[in-house]
Amino acid sequence: MDISDTIAAIATPVGEGGLGIIRVSGPDARRVASSLFRHSAGKLDELQSHRMYYGTINDGQSAVDEVCLTFMKAPKSYTKEDTVEISCHGSPAVLRAVLKLVIGAGARMAEPGEFTKRSFLNGRIDLSQAEGVIDLIKSRSEGAARAAYNLMEGGLSSRIDAVRQKLVWVQSHLEASIDFPDEDFQTATDEELVQALGEAVSRMERLIKSYDGGRFLKHGLALAIIGKPNVGKSSLLNALLEEERAIVTHHPGTTRDLIRAEAELAGIRVELVDTAGLNPAPCEIEAEGIRRSLKAAETADAVLGLFDGSRPWEDADTRVLEEMGKSPFHIAVINKTDLTQMLEWPSSSTPPVCVSVKEGSGLGELVSLIASLSKNVTTGGDDEPIVTRLRHREIFLRIAADLKRAAEEVGIGRELASSAVWDALEEIKRFTGESYTEEVLEAIFSEFCVGK
Ligand SMILES: Nc1nc2c(ncn2[C@@H]2O[C@H](COP(=O)(O)OP(=O)(O)OP(=O)(O)O)[C@@H](O)[C@H]2O)c(=O)[nH]1
Ligand SMILES: [Mg+2]
């Protein structure tokens, strides 16, 4: 991978704005910028690091824009390379013109994420921190931004580093007893090694568990609302959204297509999916709607099963209960508690939340329950990192499995245990990016926008 050239890009979003920034990074950054810049104070010997200069960018004949230019000398910059940031007026036309001049002066157009990739390749941040940068840029709720900032700042890296140190200690004792079996070394006992491995496993397991909430935090929680026709699914959707989004009538079978809508419930981004009622004897159109409802329930992160408290229990309710139970995250809700209650809730099932959408009662409790599906996240506050990326979760699962294997094998044969610990240490390198494949880098950095 060539990182010896100089790259440039517009670092601010496309569109009109007060300011727009062009970023230039690489060995030629200072020369490129100096060749286009006219300092307001006249002649300028050489741009000094970490100073801001006021002047114009010129195309050889006239000024293109009035700018502030900052030079950051390597390694004290985002990329650890010589970097220049040119703050222009935020007009797409001006920014394009300035970028064109910068390219003409010898820089090349940066690829998406290339500045951050250089920051990683030049050793300023590890791979997980680069992922934190993407997540921070893309975060869409306060909670998601907090988790991403923690990742970017190395919150997760430092936890993993602590695990690594423990494993290095374990490994040194395992190897000492393998390499010098006959010598009288005081290596750690099996119990001590198993205990250290166990502690590392619990750390990994805590992190793995945090992903349940972490992924909701990052992507939002997709919640499908299912139930018999006419139980109030669309009414509930509207109530949660606080707008009349879906059509509500007293005719069973009103909703046929899926209706998706985003809401922020107790600080969590939730994508609500209203579905067609599960009618046991559907007409052709309803049958297609039901097929989609079931698909939505299957692919959602969580399923809300809605029941009509004013009607006796029917086979169709049993079906709803079953479909709902297929999701590991589900909530049962009885609606219409303002009417005379006829529903007999099956005692073997988890107690439902009772609401009346019509009167608005019980909705607060329901919202907190939905939010608590990602409670690991919402409680926040402490500095325990939350795993939000599948790549990390998968690596941690493999580490936990390696370490469990190692713990079992300590007493059987220290060579076996040592090889399992070695595997775990290799996984840690994949996490930090000390070892990587081009595919992994490509997958990660292609998520970026150009200019970051
Ligand atoms: N009394 C009472 N009626 C309700 C309540 N919630 C909804 N309804 C009424 O129940 C009827 C059906 O409501 P919808 O929201 O359309 O029900 P749905 O489950 O979306 O129905 P389909 O789309 O046909 O599957 C409407 O007449 C609503 O006004 C409630 O809490 N109490
Ligand atoms: Mg409906």
C-alpha cells in the first residue's frame, strides 16, 4: 500500500455552509499549499507548524477564495504526516475549484477513509480506534456517539490490552515449563494459570454480552408489532410516534403492507414496523400481508406481540404468542384495557404489559420496557466499553473459546494450553490491526466518506 504520496479531499459535507475545509496530507502538503496561497501580510518564508494563516488561494491569475490555512507538521497531525487544512467559504463550487488547484499542484484525490487509514498505518491509532472514528461520524443518537467516542479514544483497546498482558504472563509460564521441564523453575501452578485464564474469559464474556445492547445503540432497534387483526397495532404505532402515521379503522384487516417508522423512545433509536394482522382465514391480499408480517418479525431485533384484552383468547392469539416467542427479545402487550376484560392470559407465559392506546395508559411503562431491551447501553454513565461492532464481537467470541480451551488443557498438557493461548493472542492482533488482511482494511475503510 502506497502511503508516500500526497492526498487531498474536501473534508466537509457537500452543500452550502459557512465554512468548507480542504484537507491535504503527505510529504508534499506544505509545498502544494504554499504554491497556491498568498499570505495577507505579503511574502511568507515557510509555513510554520500549528499556526493559522490568513490570505487567499490563487489560480495564478486571481484569487479564488479568502481562506484560513493551517499547517500541521508531521508527526503532530491526524495522519502523522505533514497536513494542511484550508478553511474556505462553504460553497461547493469554491471547494471544487480549490481542490482542483490542489490536485493540479501535485496532490492526488484521496479515497474514502484514506486520512484515517494513514493514521492507522502510521501507527497513531489502532484499527478499533479507526472504527470508532467511522462510528462517531455516523452516530445518530447521543448514546451511539458516546460509545463511538469511547472506542475512538481507545476505551476498548485498553481493556483488550489488559487481557493481552494477562495472557502474556500466562504464556510465559506455560512456555518456561515447556522449554525447561527439568529445571527447577518456579512457574505458576495449574490453579493460578486456570484462574488467570478464567478472569480473561469473564472479561471477554462481559464484552460479548454488551453487544446485545451495543448493536441496538448503533443501528437502532428494529421492533416489529404483530397481533391478530384489529387489536390496535396501527393505533399503537401512531401513539408511539405521536403522529397519525398508519390508517386505523374498526375493520379488521386494515393494514396490509408493512409500515416502517423511526422513533426515539427513551433515548434509543427504534425502527417500528407495523404489520398486517395475523388472520387465521385470510383472503388472498391479506395472506401476502401476513407473509410479510412474519418475515418482518423474523428479521426484527425484537417483536412486540399485541393482544386485545376485550376479547376472549383465540387460537389466533396462540399463534401470535408462538411467533413472538421465536424472537429472543420480545414483549407481550395487552391493549384495550379501557374496555371490559375478557382475555384469559395463559398462565404459563410471561406476564404482559397492559395498555390502553385509546386512553394512553401504560404507554410509559411500555416505552421503558422497549428501552430496557438495550439496557446495557442506556444505563451508560460508567466507563465500561460497549461492543457495537460485529467484527469485534466475533473476535472476542473466538478469544473466549481459545481461552476456555486453554484452561481445560493446562492440566492435560502445557503445550496444548500454550497453543490455545497463542491463538487468542493472534486474535487480539486482528482486533488491534497489528495483523490484518487487505480485505479487512478494505471492508472497514470503505465505510468512510471521502475526506476523513
Ligand atoms: N377501546 C379501545 N379501542 C382501541 C384501542 N386501541 C385501538 N382501538 C380501536 O381498535 C380498532 C382497530 O385499531 P387498529 O389500530 O386499526 O388495529 P390493527 O391491529 O392495526 O388492525 P389491522 O390493521 O386490521 O390488523 C380501531 O377502531 C381502534 O380505534 C384501545 O386502547 N381501546
Ligand atoms: Mg393496522
